[in-house]
Amino acid sequence: MDAEVLYALFGIFGFVVIIFLTLRATPKAVREKEKATKKEEIIKDYKQKLEKELNQFANNELRMKQKMVLLKQYNDELSRNIFFDENEVKELISELSKI
């Protein structure tokens, strides 16, 4: 009777270890993919918002003033975003300024 209990406990323990290792290994790749996808979505959203806001202005001077205000706002928001580091924020703002 004691040997059967020991075999059962070792079997259950082994099964739990295998499940734990399997579940622990899978999410890392998924998180990296989600992070890249999320960054692309954020960049796309900022481009769309900028274009939408700037399309309201026919006067080039007003358009440039509004663009400066929006770029400063976006820079502030992106600098606090966990998905972007300082260099990526600078590159994105530079890219947005060309729109």
C-alpha cells in the first residue's frame, strides 16, 4: 500500500512539473509578439490622429502651429509610454513631423 501511494505522489508531482514548465515556456514568445503588435498599433493611431487634426486647417500657418502643439503633446505622451524608449520616441516624433 505504501509503495502505491509513493508512486501516485511521484506521478502527480511529475505531471505538475511538466505542466508548469510547459505553461511557463509558452508566454514569453507571445508577449514579445504582443509588444511589437501593440507598438505598431500605437504608431498607426498617432499618425491617423495627426492627419485627422491637420486636415481641418486650410491655412498653412495655422496648420504648422497646430502641428507643433500636437507634436509636443505626443512627445509628452510617448515619453511616459512603457513600450517606447527615448530614442524610439525621437524617431517617431521625427517621422510624424514629416507628415
